[in-house]
Amino acid sequence: MSFVRPFLRLAVFVITLSGCVRAFAVSPPAPPSHAETLRRMPEQISSHLGSVPDAQGLVGHNLDGFKGAAFQRGATVTLAFAAARGDEKLADNCWRAVDATFAHQTEAGNFGDPAESVAFWLCELSRSLLVIQQSPLAAHFHDRIEALKPKLARAVHWLAGERERLKREDRAAPNRLFFDAEAFLFSSRLLGDQSLEPIGREFIAQGMKLFRAEDGVFLEHNGGDSSYQAVNLLRLGEIVLHFPDPQIEAAIAAGVKWELQRIGPDGVVNTDGNTRVHPGGEVFMGREKTANVGEIALALLYFHGRTGDEASLAAVQRLYGHYVKKR
């Protein structure tokens, strides 16, 4: 699958004063950067989409003790938004999660946790570091990112050694394959390590085999799921901001169309018929999973930000009205 954006030009014809017609090639405007895409998202909504670590740099399930790198990733979401908006204080607070996580890095490169946890962490961390480099805080974080690169390299090369196991264990969950892909693709871009990009492309290719083009569904455990559908859309929506690909763009558009049908006029996410997240469905850490409204909203905000799709923004506003304003 190609990651190369087609080279498009618009021919503009101008009648000169002498009456001659001349053609000039005008390139279309460049799409917004990742940082600019985040900055444009409504702050009233995006402020609910991440986490801020505690004084020890811990987040979520790690608050009572570090269990795995993946649980730290909520802070990287807030870090990305803070950097995009130039909020130095909030970004510095979120960086505590980066320091706290790498304090647990082993000599091998992981964090004492399984490969899938490392992939989740590297995916979202590397995304946020790329956003920082495009943001008003690029200079502020330059030295910290440079100091982090050897540790990041050790982690991603450890993960590369686990890739066959990831392909095997994640084979029924395209969202996980896209987490894996993003970890390698974005680390490649950050580190300038061209050996990592082909690995990321392998995971993209495997994940896209689970896309059902006739209705836009990403097959999670052999069927559609309104919660995990959005995770697929979110991961791919971030990837195309750095590795444009028209086939992936078409899949995202079809996937968004399906997802929008699962969000009611009242903002409730319909989980009927889901393969994973539904009453009596999957359980995580002792609790039954519910629709991940934050990632649904973020996936749709990315699509609106990249395409201007007003139906996606309207759906996010309905989600916000039901799940946030009514709390």
C-alpha cells in the first residue's frame, strides 16, 4: 500500500494584456499540520479527552502503583493538545508522565510489561513528540526530546523483536495492528531510522485486510463494533497526517459514515450488535467495557479537522451534550 500523496496541480489560465492565454501551475494549499489540526479542535470538548498525571507522573490505572506503560498514554493526549496551543505549564505537567514511564525502562528496552503495552505507549508518545516539534513549544522541549531519543530507540527496537508475536496476537483486532503501525511509523520519523518504517507498513497492510469496504466496517473479532471502530479511525486519522495515502483516506471516510449511523440524535452510542463492547461483553480489569466516547469524539474531530465534514462535528457535539454536559 502506497503512502505517497498523488502530486496534484490545478491549471489556471490567465488572459494577459496582449490577449494571449497563458497557463500557470498552482499547487493546492498544504493541509494543516498535526499540531494545527489539534489546535483547531473545540477546546471546550478536547479538554475532556486526555489526562493530567499526579505529582509522581502517574495516570489512570497506574495511580496506585506503576503497572504498565500503556496506562500512561492519557497524559500524552493532553500533552499534544497543550503543545499545539502553546500551553507551556500544562505541557510541562504532562511531561512528568514521560519521565515516570522511562524511569521503569529495562535494559532490554521495555517497561517490564508485554509488547502490546509498549506498542500502545510508543504509539501515543511518538505522536505527541511529533506534535511538539510542530508546535509553539518546539524549542522549549527540544533538549528533552533529544535526550529521550536513545531511550525511545531502545524501546522501539525491543518492540521490533516482538513484531511476529504482535502480528499473531493482534490478528483479530485491526485497531491493535494500527497501534503497532503508528508506533513504528512515528518512531521512524522521530529517530530518522528508516529500518522502522517498513515494519509499520507491514502492520498497516495486515490491519487493512480486516476492512470491509462494502459497509466501511473494521472487523473487530469478525464483526463491527461502534467503540473499536472509532479506535481504528483515530489511529488511521493520525497516521495519514504524516503518511498520506488515498486508499486509507477512502477507508476512513467509509468508516466514519458507518460510525455516524451508530450515534443517535440524543448523542447515545448504540452498542447493539457489537462484537466486543456491549452489555455482557468484554471485561477489562474487572469492569465491563463501555463505549469509549472520548476516542469516538477524537476520531470524528480529526476527520472534521482534515475534511471539514460537518456531520462529524455535529455528532461530537451530541456526544458532548449527552456524556459530558449531563454529568
